[in-house]
Amino acid sequence: AAGARIEAIVETTPARNYMAALAYLPRALRAADYLRKGIGMTAALRRADIPWYKGAHGLQAVGVDRVEVLRFTAGGKPRELACKTLLLHQGVIPNVQITRSLRLDHDWHAMQRAWRPRLDEWGETKLAGVFVAGDGAGIVGAKASAIQGRLAALRVADAPAGEAAPLRRALVRELAIRPFLDRLYRPAREFLRPGDGTIVCRCEEVSAGQIRDHVRIGCLGPNQAKAYSRAGMGPCQGRVCGLTVSEIIADARGVSPGDVGYYRIRPPIKPVTIGELAMLAGEDAPPD
């Protein structure tokens, strides 16, 4: 809730990520506004005197019925913090449920550890008239998303090509910081491919260890995993577990997630109740 006291920040960014991200810093300087914003936010946190644990790993949320304690290791020491609310965040990824339902082509983005639909320079897919802009096309940030939307609108309106030039220059500038941020905040292995005891498909209660067992007996990809364990077949339709299942299978096979693939998405996009279907039938019913 607004105004709540933040008791601690537990950052899981590995120390090695900072060194790896330095190679992308010169390019990131072209988007200096983002860097200034980040520095300002960091300074505000320090002024607030909030405990900040860096390089944390081995996180465990412990409690009965609700979280009561967060356990982790940071600075080479085991830590334990009492808490009533725990907010977890490991970055954002594109929501590709709709684009996959349309059977569009997707490419694996190794830096962002996610899939993105294949688009042309205007944001149009191979399905004529279907455009994707913003974070559904790859994580680019709010400003770049708006620019992508304007470019798509120009294409739809068949506007003169010259009108797009300043937008394209602005987009290049906004995207300059992405490689730096993507490398700096790339999730650690334990979050991408959790240990055997971790439940990865909450809907069907399938663990990471079960997925690895399936690979050992011949499972090659996430769609086969459905037959072995029903992973990805619950109400969320794989939104929560999809990438993790692909990462685990790819790691167990020694290949890229791009080679393993992703779930085939079945309509409807969101779960629909029988009552909602009945209401649709009523709308189409002829008048008395």
C-alpha cells in the first residue's frame, strides 16, 4: 500500500553482471536521461536509509499460510528477515500469447531470455495488417514503445516515408541503453533454471525435477512435456511456467531455448467461464 515502510531491498543481481555490462556502457551514454534517472533513484534509496543487501542468492520464503520470513545469503553470510509482504521481481518479458495464437514467427532473444514476434521495420508481422508495438514486441521501455506505435500508425495510414525518419532516429537513441540494462539485470541461473524441488507449473504442481526427469526419458520440448506431466495446461495456459520450462529443457539437453521452442497456445487467450459463453450465445439469439 502507498506509504508503507520498506524494510529492506534484497538485490539478486550477481556482482559479475556489473563487469559484463561495462562493455555496453559507451552505447548506453546515448540515452543519458535513463542513466540520470537510475542514478537519482539509487540516491533516493540511499537517503531513505533502507537496508540494501546486494548479490543475494538462495532466496527462501518461509511461513505457514503466508510468508513470515525471507531467508537468503548475501555477503557470504546467511540472512533472515521477518516480513509480512514479499515482492519479487526478476524483470519483464513480452506477452506473446496473442501473437503465438496467430501462429506468427517468433525469435529467441538471448540477452532478454525471452521470445519476441518477428516484425518488419514498421512493426508489421507476416500476417498482413497485424502490427505489434511496445513491450509485446520485445522489452524496449515506455518511450520507445510509444515511438513504435507511431511508426505502425504511419504505415497503416500510408504516410510519406520521410515522416518516419525523425521517429527512427529517436527510436535508435531510446534503444541505446537496452543492451546495458539487459546484461546488467540478467537473472541469475537459479531463477532461470531453478532447483529440482521448485514448483515451476503452479497450476498442475509440476516441479523442475519432474521436467528434468521427462528429458531423461526422451522429452524434447515443452509441448511434449504437456503429455508427460500436464505442465502448461492449467488455467494460466503457461503464462507463468512457459519460459522456465523451456529453459529447463534446453539446459538439460545442452541446447538453446530457441532450439527447444515454446508452448503452442490454445484459444481462448484467457480462461472463459460457461456463463460467459452462454451470454455470448444470448447476444446472437434472434429477437422474439
